[in-house]
Amino acid sequence: MNANLYSLFRSRFPQDLDDCWLETEDAQYYSWRDLERGTAKIANLLTSLNLPAGSRIAAQVEKSPEALMLYLATVRAGFVYLPLNTAYQSSEMRYFIEDASPAVVVCSPKNFGWVTQIAFKAGTQHVFTLDEAHAGRNSGSLLSRAVHHADTFETVQREGDDLAAILYTSGTTGRSKGAMLTHHNLASNIRVLHEAWEWRTGDVLLHALPLFHIHGLFVAAHGALMNGSKMIFLNKFDSSTVIRHLPRSTVFMGVPTYYVRLLSDPAFTRDVCQHMRLFVSGSAPLLAETFSAFMQTTGHTLLERYGMSETAMLTSNPYAGKRKLGTVGPALPGVSVRVTRSDGHVCAVDEIGDIQVRGPNVFKGYWQMPEKTAEEFTADGYFKTGDVGQLDSEGYLSIVGRSKDLIISGGYNVYPKEIESVIDELPGVLESAVIGVPHADFGEAVTAVVVLRPGAELNEAGIIHALKNQIANFKVPKRVHVISELPRNTMGKVQKNNLRDQFGK
Ligand code: AMP
């Protein structure tokens, strides 16, 4: 048995390789045979470079079918894929390239100049370009080089414990770390999700997420590959394009922001969702309001799940059973989730504490950080997720926040999510983020940053007054700042770092 993840996907291809594997927005069709041959050519090209075993292939490329093939070809050839957010600028790219020392870097043609400089300085031997528009097949282009290689390739033998990918964490709290994921981590997780979400014959995935993140790559794209299902592949999320393709799809995955945007589009109706079977939400907290509005508009219940770069998916609301608002569901089969006190004791039902997890999906460690890795695991092998939450009596997990976001004010623990939920309920409030800022007396002072609904006439004093009636005084924000929009990263996560910088004085 070859534990190479590509072998698993290959075993799931439909019998007729001429079936459509991927359809692009501009109606180009790729068959499963195209996938098999395309990845063979790229794998042959990579192999011809005589790279050392375990070499990293870093890619900062726009989303395209070929970018997905590059990932699969890297895995197929036994190398380690390292996807990088397209938003990263040169100082960030320098950090990742110096840290991971990839043997190959693939970038957009427009960035070739500066990426090459950084890469060569860091000792990378090969830089290629990959263009989302299939244009510019110049000599540096990966595709123009790959095209001359054979279209068959014997998938390289890998052990389950060998690395398949390194995902740099989004670094919303501190320096980004490279999470090392093995073939077994990814294979075991997608097998579990395939079953849990009841993937079936005839499913069509509408893919609108980026490919440099776990959600778009290891949950969405892997899901369709594991089911031998066609993907309708959008280069980016855009509500009207999604709405246009929904009637021919059955499965859609998104971050909460996507659902908020869909709901604000009048063309998003029950009718366009007629053939849909499953809408998955994750990567950031889903607001109760979005969950309810979605149900009202479409008749569908969003399925919220929870995971992270280090662990792939951990919990999921059930496909068939009760999907509980405000929770991310129970642990997936094979995954253990527990909530602990700071002394390591397991919390009682509904008690808030640190979320720790164990399972075949949990990563091998942080790239070249053995000490940091050791710190993040308990003596009995649980990974400390850094998230804070509680388990209810039915084993459903709720996430209260990141432990780094926990505010300690005058010796009291304040969980931002609790305050945010109360603020969000106030008439006139659209959404909020609560942070701790340094305070001479209290250590930290609770501070709220609030976005109002259009036309609302709420101000700082009004919000503070309203909260005083509802929550303990130590939880009431000392200051409330009203702004027009919360800063979010591409995955919809609110960047509390930025808010702390802006309002922390
Ligand atoms: P990433 O590694 O970029 O996927 O980020 C993982 C983090 O996103 C987790 O540790 C959580 O803090 C957060 N996250 C993921 N899914 C959810 C969810 N459904 N609800 C709330 N937070 C989530």
C-alpha cells in the first residue's frame, strides 16, 4: 500500500476518466484524465530537478486549476507543498522563504522579479511562474516547462508519517509558524469528513475559497476529490457568480463573510438553492443572526464546523442530527476534544476552559521549532489549540475565543465572545469586537469596537448604559469605539491585533 495521499484520490476517480473533473467560470472543462496527465507532467518536471527528498515546493500563485494541479503534482512526486497567501508582501515572503528554505518557488509572473531575488538569496535553486490566465508561457513558466514532460508518472511511495504539506498559521497572534501535515493527517481527516457530510454520487462542489488555506484546499477541494465529484471552480468569491452557479451545485463551503454577502444580495433565494444539499461554514465564528437569516431565506441550516491549520477538521455539527446554533458540533469520529482548566483538570459540562485535541489528524509539529512544538502538547499527547470553549451535556463544543484574546481585568477573566454577543443584540448594532487594552489600574481594560447598522443613532454612552443593565460591571467596556468596518483577513477572521494597535493607547 502506498500511503501517498494522491494514491487515495486516484483510487476515487470515476471510472470514466473523460468525465468532467473541474469546470471554470468561463466554461473551460478539465477531465479526470486531464488531472491525471497534468499532474504527471508537473511531477515529472519536479522530479527532473533532482531535488533532495522532503524538498518544499512553495507557491504564491493566483487560484487556477493549474495551481490545484501543482499542489497535487507536488504530493504525487513525494515533495512537500507550501501554499502562501497571495496577499503576502515582500517582507512576509522573505520570512517564509528563509524559514522554510524551499527548493522550488512558484509565483505569479508579475512578482517574478522580487520573488526571485528573495528566493535566490535564501538558496532556492528554482523559481517558476504560474499564470492564472494560462498566458505568458515564457521560459520561466512552470507550464511551458512541464508540457515537454511525459504524461504518465508513477506516484512516489510515501509512508503515512511523511510530510505532504506545510501550512503557515495565519499569525493573528504572533509570528506565523509552519504546521507540518503528513499524508496520514490529511487522508484520515478527509475520510472522516467524507462520511460525516454524507458525500454522495452526483454531488457537485461549488468552490469559491482560496487555495492557500486549509478550508479551500484540505476541506473543500479534498472533499470533491475524495468523492470523485466535479467541482465548479471560481477564481474568487463573488456573490453574483456564486448565485449564478448554485442551481447546478449541491455542496458549498464558505467563511461566514461569504454567507453575509450572499444574504445581502436580493438574487439569493430559496429557488437558487433548490438542488443544494449542504452549506458548510467555518474558519471564523458564525453570527447567530447569519445562521437564522440563512435559514429564513433558503430553508437550509448552515453546518458549522471547527478546525485549524495544525489539525485539519476537529468538530462538526452533524449532517443528519441536530445542528446547534452557536456551537461547532461534537468531535468528529476518531478525534478527542476536551476542555481543561489552567491546572490541566478536565472542566465540568458547560465550564469554560482551554480546548485540547488529539487524533490522527493532528499535525507532526511546527517546522524547525521542536521546543515550541513540545510546549504546545500536553504530557498525554493532546495539542493545545489556543482556543477557549465549553462542551455541553451532549458533547457539542462552543468556541468562546482565543486564549490570547482572553482579557484579565482587575483579576477577573473576561471572554470577549460573551460581551460581543450582548453588544450584537443591541438594536442598531451590526457587529462588534471586544479587546483588552493596557490599563494602569485594572491591568487590562475591556474595550469594544462596534459597527452600527446604517442610520442607527447609537453612541458610546448609549452602548455603555445599555450594557450596564445586562452584564457585570467588570465586563462592561470602559471605552466603545464606533467604526465603519472591522478589519478582517481573507478568511474572515477579525484582526484583533490591528484593533489593539489602533485603540490600545
Ligand atoms: P486557521 O488555522 O487559519 O484555519 O485558523 C484556525 C482558527 O480559526 C481556530 O483556532 C479558531 O480560532 C478559528 N475557527 C475555525 N473555525 C471556527 C468556527 N467555526 N468558529 C469560530 N472560530 C473558528
